[in-house]
Amino acid sequence: MPELTIAPLAPASLHQVAGWPDTFTALTARLRAALGVDALPVVGRFLAAGGADIAALAPGRFLLANAALPALPAEEAAVTDLSHARTAVRLSGPAARPLLERGISLDLDPAALPPGAAVQTLCAHFDVTLLRRDLMVFDLYVPASYGEAFRAWLDDARLGA
Amino acid sequence: MSGYRLPQGGALITRDMPVGFTFDGRPHTGFAGDTLASALLATGRRLFARSFKYHRPRGVVSAGPEEPCALVTLRDGARREPNMPATMAELYEGLSAHSQNRWPSLALDVNAINGLFAPLFVAGFYYKTFMGPTRKAWHLYEHVIRRAAGMGAATLEADPDRYERATAHCDVLVVGAGAAGLSAALAAARGGARVILCDEHPAPAQRLSGVTGTVNGQPLLAWTRATMTALRALPNVRVLTRTTAYGLYDGPTVGAVERVADHKAEPVAGEPRQRHWTLVPRHIILATGAIERPLVFAGNDLPGVMLADAARSYAENYGVAPGRQVVVFTNNDSGHRAALALAACGVTVAAVIDPRPDGGVAHAEALAAQDIRRLPGAVVARATGGKGVKRAEVHAYDAATGTLGRRLAVLDTDCLAVSGGWTPTIHLASQTGGKPVFDETLHAFVPGPTPPWLTCVGAAAGDLSLDSAIATATRAGSESAPVPTVTEEPDGQTLLPLWEVPAPRGGGKKFVDLQHDVTADDLRLAHREGYRSVEHMKRYTTLGMAGDQGKTSNVNAMAVMAEARAATVAEVGTTRFRPPYTPVSLGALAGRAVGAHFRPERRTPMHDWHLAHGAEMIQAGPWLRPRVYRRGGESLDQAIAREARAVREAVGMVDVTTLGKIDVQGPDAPEFLNRVYVNGFGKLPVGKARYGVMLRDDGIVYDDGTTWRLSETRYLMTTTTARAAGVLSHLENLLAVRWPDLRVQVTSVSDQWASVAVAGPRSRETLRRVIPDIDFGDDALPLMGVREGSLNGLPVLVARLSFSGERAYEVYCPFRHGDAMWRAIMAAGEPFGITPYGTEALGVLRIEKGHVSGPELDGRTTLDDLGLGRMASSKKAFIGKVLRHRPALMAADRKVLVGLISETGEPLTGGAHLVTSADPAAPGRSEGHVTSPAVSPALGRPIALGLLERGRDRHGDVLYATDPLRQRHVKVRITAPCLFDPEGDRLHA
């Protein structure tokens, strides 16, 4: 069986930060300054900065893992704490992509989903947020209540991968 | 004995690897590379199966997936699989195969008596016999007919094997690894495209159909192998062998099944038996080849009558002589080539019969050299024999008039190899919707107009020339690819369309669809009875509707119909092919979505505690919830009553983590909730919760729950467990589509919070012991109040809400701390006898209080039906406000919420109908129904909620809850919905 490592991830914090069309510029400026980055990722990509992951999941909507959040005015942004709402795992190794092909219908070719991609999709029955860290390294976030079922699915799918 | 293994030859078999197998329990030996069909032919067997309708003896017709006759049951026990073409079953050591559709044995089948009643089993037999006045007869005969009809039987045991689903994307998908497919794939791959090449056979070019020639100076077969090796070495190519692309869908998307382990006794550990592929290409090249057509003549279904190219294939590919005395009957040159190929393998070919006046003249010399008699201007008018062909009656044939002349010869034969020309395999192309076009040279349908992302090449496109097919396919793969140099045997004369050979005196059945036993006469009968469109003819006669999907019968049938209609085949047209091209097993479609993976479970963080404390779990959507915690010796009812009583008398705790929770945030959140709920939320003070109901656009109640105001701009909305995802989608849709100007964000936080409801007169004392920083005084935390606090250091949210009618609190903490919170509250409540309760007791408590839930929010009820009409604000707009006042929703006789009390103490059942008649045998009209039944410990009798016409005017009336399925007819008294503590005093106890 090709090599595959499935390791639990335990981000210290997970937050969704979302703005509105008329506040988005101000919001991104505050985030850039607080996170010390020149630019925030475009939708469908993530950025690793100083131990934090900043993923742009949808227009005006970011998911931040391990990030020190600045104070954001309520009229400018909605911050939702999801630190407990997700279970995360990291798949790495040559068999990671074949395994994910058994659950995810997106094109996992690096040309279509390069390292740095961040997407929300379905993996088998599970809603997942997928961050491709490297060619053979994928971080997957699933709803916490599905954590055990997802782990069971991974353990089963790796048999065939 | 007929066929036999030739002393040498067989491109696909390995002679030094014998393989043992059994057929109908009898042991045989074949070679690695054999199919079940080739290995059985080598034993001399011609009789493989009994036909579908008449139970006529049948043999092998083809050497591929088009096989209409040689269907067998493979394997035993849980792995038994019926109706598998022996031509596609790869031989493996220990394969156990069985004939089917026969009793007591293949050689002696009593149902063959059906053949004597053949005049009865004509087209439309079932309609004619069992519809109209004789309809009732069906119920009489159904059992007998169902047992006699059909083919093999599936196993009743669970399939022990693994099936998988996977997705693959590519730039170019090439279907078919023949000469054209390989050329296209190589050109596309060398051009840098991501290529997937799939082929239903284990090796490439297995169906090159007797084509000989050279490519770039290499013999064709060697070139195909070298090309496959080259393709496999390219990193941008994925080759899927044993993989049938069965359906072409919008997108484009192609469904394919890879038979990963069907050629093994058992899959190795972890290996799936089959893998379903969802292929997502940018461009599709169909190089699906062509299938040889049979000829339609009397006795054409006898075992031993097979396609000429199949006969060639058995000799060349498997080293099997399909008979000892082969006669070829062909209307085109490929039959002659097959005869020569057979002879070259050492098979005795007696004659080639060809209706064309100078048929096969190009091969005359070669045939003479092999001592093969050439009979041009002649046809086989009838094949005769018992359980296999013995003789072919050869008559002169006038091609100009289509009439039979004198009998020229009666030839002894045990293998009559026939060729009626080639039918391009256009199934996948046809599925895209382009109407197939009749090609007047090929006398077959070729793909019609194709979408820009689809190209058909080679024989599939009607191009039977090797040179031209390779050139076209190469260019289809890449415009700039170098086109190989090809030499090939020049094509012979054109085909003579010969759709049906007139029968000589004495007649005989002429089969068009060999799998569904449809004859040329059946087609003419359909025409006489008015079923003239091909689509009607197909459905009336069932032609082309069997597992083989008309692969060998389609064109011949259209031609017979054209003759009957005095039209051209082009005018008659063809039916649309639909997926699947070949049958797809249900296992492949299900993949891993079986057992626990069928619907993954959602678990709350207290799951393990529940199990450890005797909880019986019940599914609530994907969630697992404790239904009841039974203690030793308790009946279900006793346990439910104990749990409910504990809440009414002391304190109980229930896990409500499964409720949907939505974070609603933004400056416009108050306005948004005002529009979403029927009641006002804009002025709800921070630190308070409110019960809200939301309607659908059409005024029907959609969902309910409490929503808590956490700050000026932030609310925590709760939904029912069942509608959590639906409500979120509804809200997102509203914000994205209807009110994009509202600055509101909605986010599911269902998995962020674990939550419990602590209910009962001792609930306050319990919580005071573990959440010391919240003042639980009624002034500090009044009903509907929300406070933040800490429990053993965990941050918690506490809301004073009640579903049970008792003093109660909901406590929320971050999800992963749920178990710690639960244990802490259990410990704190111990002095008060805190009792965990499940969904059953939860239901009992809310039914006693007349609170509505899922069974009442059934997508048909209005606010007024549920007695909640006064909640609706008259001052503001909200979704559903206009349509809730539709006349039908305002009608006086609507069913409205009532309470029901069993007068006799007999239990009530959900779904029982409310009737006025005391007679269960004549219950009369249903005036309502029971929605939520319970046995109330507080009232000491069975009660229920129900919906009853004009129910509010009928309090005190006596009706009957009738349930004929469970044979209950219970006298009930109608009451107000709230049966317990109607004043609500206990909320403050």
C-alpha cells in the first residue's frame, strides 16, 4: 500500500470572519495589518502566515486558523468562533490524492487544485473544507459531530487507495 | 462434440497455465486468458443456455459484451451473479458457473414446452392476456408466470465484497483501446493533454476484428501492444482496462465501471470487486468500434450459429475451433476474411455462402487454395438441428428481387458462422441526443450531430478502414500529431443489405432479438396492430430491451420494420440508446455507501456517556440521540414514565446538542429576524430569548425554535433538529437573493455548542451548585432570560426556557467540553435524584403541555391550525404574511390542533384517523388524525395531540381513533391541546 499518514490537527482557534460589500475594504485592511500580510488570498486560496492559516472561502468570507484576531467593529464584520465546530485531519503521502478521489469529485490535479488551494466541497457524505498545503499534503476540516464517522470513512477508504 | 482446442495458436491464452473450473458442477480445464465461453467451446459444448421466452436451446453467438444468448450464473453463495455473458467472464482457477433458466437440466428443460405454445406468446402477450376484461386473471397467474419468466436468480445473501466509487478528471477521455482509440490517446497524450483511456477488455485491441495490416512498418497487433506500453509509461495518461464506459451525461460526465477483481476468485484484502468511475473530461473521443450483425433466417438461433468474427476470434485469440465443419454465411467481405482466418488456424471451413452474385470474388483464389467451397448468389435459407445446428439448407438467391430460388445444397455443419455487416457502436454517442444517421454504404446507423466536446472515430464513426481510422483518430487526439503510415488489405466489394432471408417451404422461426426471443413475425404483428413507430414497436415487442440493449438486433429490426412499412430504414430511424451500455451492478453504484457508511452518524460529545449508562439510541436524521435509558428489568413504557416523572417531580437532563444553531450577526440582524419570523425580534432586549415561528412563502409553518439576543448585533437562533440545514439554506438564500442589502451573516454553529436542557422543580438548585457566577433568582434570570457564566471553568450560556412546562434551563458550552459539562451537572443534581431522559420522555412532556413538534409541523399546517395565530405580528411584514390568508388556509373546516384523551385507557397510535363511528368495520370518513401519542404519567392515561376538522369547536366531544393497520379503534375525548398545568404555574415552581 502506498504511503499515507492521517494525523489529527488541533488548531488552537478557528474563526470565520465575514464582511459586507461596503465594509470589505476596511475589513481586509484591518486583517492585513493585524496578520502582517501584504495581501489576503483570493477566493479559493489560503495563505500560511506566522503559524496561522487564512483561507478565503467565499466572497467576503475568511476562515482563520490559529490566528490572533484583531478587534473588529460589529458594523464592519461578523466574527464567528468555530474553534469547537470542526475536527481537522492532515493527510499526507503519495496515497493521499488517490484516497481523496474516492470521496471528492473535484479535480485534484495540481493544475486545477494547486498547493495553496482552499475549497469547500463534499467528501463522500461529509461537508469538508480542504486546504492543499503541498502536492501530497491536504488538511481537511469536517463538522465536529461527524468527526468519528469521518475518521471511520478515512480508515475504510485508505484500504482501497 | 463440436468445438475443440486447436493444437497451437491463441493470442490471448497462455497454454502452460491450465485453469480448472466447473460448469453445472462438472469439472473442466481451460487456459489462463480464456473466457468462460472460449473454454467451454473448447470442451465441445454448444448448448450454453435456454432462451428467455421459449426456453429454446442457445449457444454462444459472439465473443464480446453484445452476447445475447450465452448468459450464465457465475459463482456460488453470496457471490452468485446471474445473467452474465460467458463471453465476458474471464476464466480463473475454481470458477464455478451454472446454466440458468432451465429445469431440471440444461439438456432437458420442461419449460421448453413454451415453444409449442409459441403462437400464444406473441408481441404484447401480457397486455393482451391480462389487461382489459381479463385483468383479474393476472392475480391468478402472476405467481406462476413470475416463476417461469425471467432469467437467473440473484443471491439473497449480503454481498461480501467491497465496491468503490471514485472520480477522475482529464482533458481527453478516449473510450475504446482499439487501433483508433490507441492512436487518439497517444496523439493527445504526446500533445501534453491529461488522458484517460478506458477499454472494457483486459488488454488493448482485443476486438480488432480480423483486421490485418501494418502501422509504421510494425504488424498491427505488435503496434497496438507497443502503443499501450508507451501510453502506460506516460505520466499524464491513466489507462483503465476492464472498464466499461456505460453512460454519457451532461457536463460532460461519463459513468464507467472498472471490474477490478471480477477475474479473481476473491478480491485481495482491501481491493474492491468493482470500482465505479465518474469521469469528467473536457473532450471525449469515442473509439468504441463496431459490432457484427447476425443474419435473420429460419433457425438462426440454433446453438452453433455464431457471428463469423466471433468464430475467427475464438480460433485466433483463444486457439479454439468453434466447430469441426464450419460453414460461413455472409453478405460482405468480412465473412470471407473470417473463413480464411479460420482456415489459417487449422479449422475446417466447408463453404462460404454469399447472396451477392459475385460475392467474395476477391477472395476466390484464397478460398480455393484452402479447399473452401464458394457459393455466391446463394443464401442459407434455413438451419436445422435439435440442440445445435446440424445442417444448412442453401438456396439460390435473387438479390434484385429478394426471392429464394431452388435449393442448391444441404450442407452438414456444426458451426454456421454468419455476418450481416457491421453496426457501429454508437450507444454513448446516441445518449448525448444527436439523432443517429443511416449510412447507405454501411447499412447501419452512424452517430448524428455531436456536441463540440465529442468526437467519434474509427469503426464507431462508420469508418471501417484501418488507415483512415488511425489517421482520423490521431488528428482527433492532436491536430499536430504525426499520422502513422498504415498499410492494410484493400477493402472488398460493398455489402448487400440482406435483412431477412425468405423461409423455404416448412418455414421456421427467424429471430431478430435473440435475448428477448423477438422474431421477424413479431415485428410484423406489431406493425399490423398499429405499433409502427420504432419507439412503439420496441416497447410492444420488447425488442432491444434486454440486458444486451439490442446490440445485435437493432439495425435488423429497423430494417424489418421498414420493409413492413414500405419505407427506408433511414425513414424508420432508430430508437434512442439510453444508459447503461452494459448492465451495471448495484454494488458499483452504491460504492462504500453501505453499512455504517450508508449514512454516517452524527454524534454529540455525550454519546459515550449515554451508551455507558444504558441509553438505547435512536436516529434523528443523521444524529444518534438517546431514546430512553432503561434500568434493569424495566419495560420501555416503565422507563419512559420514570424519566418523565423525574422531570415533573425532581430534575431531569436531556442532551439537546442536536438542535440546529445558527449565528445571526450584523447591524441589520434585528430587521432580518423581524422579516423571517412571524413575531417581532427587533425589540427583543439583549439577554433575552424568544420563541419564534417562521413560515414558508406560501404561508405554511416551516420551523420553530427559540432565538437568543446576545448583543445588539448578534443572535443565536435555534432550529429543530430536522430542519437545521434547511433553515440555514433558507436564510442564506434570503440574504443572497432577496435582501442582499441587509448586512447580516448567518453561520451554522450547530457543532460549536454542546447543549443540555435541565428541567424540573429542582433544576435551579442543581445548576446553582455548578454555575456559581450566575444569579438564578427569578428577578435576575427570569423566564426567557439568557446569561453567560462558567461551569468548572468552562464558559457556558444559560437560557431559562422550557419545553416540558417545568422550571427549566438550557445550558450551552463549547462542543468538546460537552461531556465534562454533562458529568458536572449530573454530579450536581445527584442529591436531587437527577435523571437523564431521552427523546421518548421529552416527547411525553411536550405532548402533555400541547407543544407542537415535527409531527405537527408537517408542511401542511398553518399558524392558526396550530393555535399560534396570535403570535403573528400585525405591524410588520414577514415571510408568508400575505399567503397565510389564502382562502384555503382560512377555511372554517381546517384541521386544527387538539388534545386527545383515551377514554378507555387503550393506547393511541400515531397516524390513527379520527372518526365518529364506533364501528371499526365501518369507521366512516376521516375527520382528522393523531399526530403525537403518549402515555401520560401525569394524567395516568394515554393521551395524544391530533389535528381535527373544526377541532376547537369540538372540545368535550367523543370520537374514535381508528387504526385498521394495527387493529385499534379507541374511544377518545377531544380537549384543548394543553392537558397539563394549563395555567403554567410550574414554570415558576
